Amino acid sequence: MRWTDVIANVGAVESAGAPVEITGVEYDSRRVGRGDVFVAMRGGATDGNHYIETAIAEGAAAVVTDSREAYEALRRNHASTGAALVEHGRRALAEASAAVMGHPERQLALSAVTGTNGKTTTAFLLEAMLRRVQRKCVLIGTIETHVGDEVRVSPHTTPESRDVLEIFADGVKAGATEAVMEMSSHALKQERVWGLPVDVAIFTNLTQDHLDYHETMEAYFAAKARLFAGVGAPPARVAVLNADDSYGERLAADVGRSQVLRYGMESKGEFRAESVRMLAGETRFRMVTPVGAVEMRSPLTGRVNVYNLLAASASAWARGLMLDEIVAGAASGAQVPGRFEVVPAGDTGIMVVVDYAHTDDALRNLIALGRELVKDRGGRVITLFGCGGDRDRTKRPRMGRVAGEGSDLVVLTSDNPRSEGPMGIIEEALAGVTATGTTCIVEEDRAGAIEIAIRSAKAGDIVLLAGKGHEKVQILHDGTVPFDDVAVAAGVLREIA
């Protein structure tokens, strides 16, 4: 694509430079190659305009900047280099990337899911349903990225627009016709998803989280709501909303011309669950839909997964699947890593579960499910958890109270302390546990805490290892180290067995 064509797509305020051929788009100066456009944009942590000289040295043929000062310096010092000044750097990144890559976003039917909890599982379930009817998919989410049958590591829940579009382009080349992605509130507010045409928009729920970034629940909700209004694109054709969540009902009243499909267990939504039966490793329920009722069975367990199954089913129906195809897809849904993942325990009689629950609402749901699974065996619920550093501090005592109220024993430990001192975080969460009177063991070292929790259990008990889920590292103040709850727990169980 010619530089003049790129300029036309980004809506430049001012521009200059010869009509050179552009081969790619980058926002990271370390990845720039000869012939690329470097998009220099101001971000929360750094300013890409500081790296313009590096990008040019690496061979950038042109620079798009959101800084008047940087643009004028470019014109003075690099007159032969293409230059464009834009109002919104992130929007320009999306628009330039889409144009240079041939608009892959227009060749995929995109289903996007947002919410505090359940995004990952809902996305995995919807992809499983679509794949069941032989539709090739792209999946972008917290745990991993799928391009057809290829599995890639996901560095972020929602990457920058340029990276999303590159994944979409790879998917189109592989024959994909569908895309399913998680859209975080950060990505929606920061417009990392600018210009993506969403066909089906899905809302799971909204509970307190990320207030270190959004500051208020209203601002958090407003960020989520952007998915349904459209971020640089028209509103979604279909909005799939949790009718049992008050924020879902608020969205239903303000989705414009989108078709609304509600789902729930307590509501009168178009998709609802009745006669729910939950066992370890299986959930069954009757799903009522606009075109009849069907019996659903899934290897996923718990009330929260009934909601995830309903959300995925309504979305699959919106994407044209028949009810029998949805039922088959739900039954085939594989275990989502780190989402109520049962660690093989041999003949110990102990159930050990690793789960990503890292908010008070998610922890409450996890413990309630644990209690449900041990009530017939007379077992205890032992909950291990920690709280992340450099994140919303107000949820720490709430998580402690939830753990204490629902558990027979709490083991309080470190999560990802980041730049904070682990014991300072633990003390804030401990205040919530102490208020309940439940016995609590404090062990800063997470591996040691996992061993304490499991060795405190007896046959019939359930041990819930909450907070990190699928993560394979622990983020400390002095660096990142390998850490895997599943692997540590498995090692302890082998020793016991």
C-alpha cells in the first residue's frame, strides 16, 4: 500500500512525504522493519513519540504521531520520511493496520464477550460450539489464542489493535470465518478494539474489580458498555445480556437497534436454565429457548458455568446454530485451564481445585460450589487465596471476609505482589478473615502455603487454590519467576499418595 493511501485511512490533520510503498505497521520501535509505518502514540505508561528516532534508524518509511511537537521535529529533521499528525494515536494504529493488512476484520464474523467474570469460559464454550459445526475460528483471550487449529500464548486479554488484526489476518489465511474474543474494560476504554465490527456482543456480569484503573463502578460499567454502543464501528447486530445482573438490565434498555437476547436462571429471559443438577465434573439442566427446550449436559461444574453455558448458547444461536448443534457443542466443551481445574489426587480422597477467582464475587461463587460438592460427604472447604499487588486495595478485606464466611479453614498467602510487600497485602486481607472468626493460617510463600492447605485436608475435603488459575509465573517486586499452582499441587499430592 502507498503512503498516500495510508494517510487517507487515518484521517491525518497534517501529512507530508513521498508516496513510498508501505509494508507493515508497528507501534513498538523494537519490531520496526524497513518499509514499516511506525505509529507513535501516547500511552498510560510510556510515550511512543520518544522512540521515533529509533524507529527511523530501524528503517521506518513513515511515522504517524499524535504529538504536534514530534510531527514538527520530523519535518525538520527527516524531510524524506513520511509523516502524519493525527488526533488519536490508538485510532490511527487501528485504521492504518486494517488498511495495510487488507481489512481482515471485515472477513470474520466477530463475537465479543465482556464482563468481570466468565469471559474466558464463555469464549471457549462458544468457540467449541462453532467448531463442532466445522466453522474455523480465531479465538483471542486471557489464556491463549487460537488460529484455526494452532494454539498461541496470549500476552494480554485483549492485545493492541495492530496485533488483533494480524491474528485475524492469519486466521483468514487459514480459512477462518468466525472470531471470538474477550474484550476487557481496559481495552474498550483505551480503544484497542477501534473499528472492529462486532456481530454478537455478550455481557456476563459486573462486580467490583479494576477500580485502581476505573476509580468508580459507573466508570467501569461505562467502559464495558462501549462494546454495545460500538467502538469506532456500528452497534452489534445482537446483544446477549445476563438478565439476572442489574447492569445487564441497564444495557438492555440502551442497546439501540441491536436485537436483544437475555439469559438467566432467575429471569424470564429468552434463554434460561431450569431443573439444574450439579455434580463433580458434570452439570445438567433444561434450557428453555425461543424455539423450544433442550436437555443440556456439560463437563463443567457450578452455577457460574450454567450462566456461561447460557451465554454461549444464546450467542451460538445468534450465529445460526441449531439447538441440537448447541447441545453437542456444550457436551464437547473441554476443561478451560485454570477454571475450576481439578488436580489429579490419586486415591487420597481429597479434591484439589485450581481456579482463577480473584474478586470477592468470583471467590464467593467458587466457595459455594466447593460447599455443594462436599456436603454429601461431610467434608470441609479449605480455601487458599491471596490478593494482587498494585491493584484495587478495597477488595482485599472483602475477599478475606468472603473466604472466612464460606470456608472451614483459610490459608492466606501471596498472589502476584508486584511492587508491593507481600505481608502488607496479606494483612489487609487478613482483617476480613479475622472478622469472621474462621481459622486462618498465614504463609507468605505460595508453594509452602499450597502444601499446608493440601496437607491440612482429609479424605472428603475440598481444597480450593484461588487467584492465579492458568498463570505460569508469579510477579514479584524484583522480577518474574516461574510458578504454576497446578504443578505445585500435583507434586504435593504425589508425595501424599
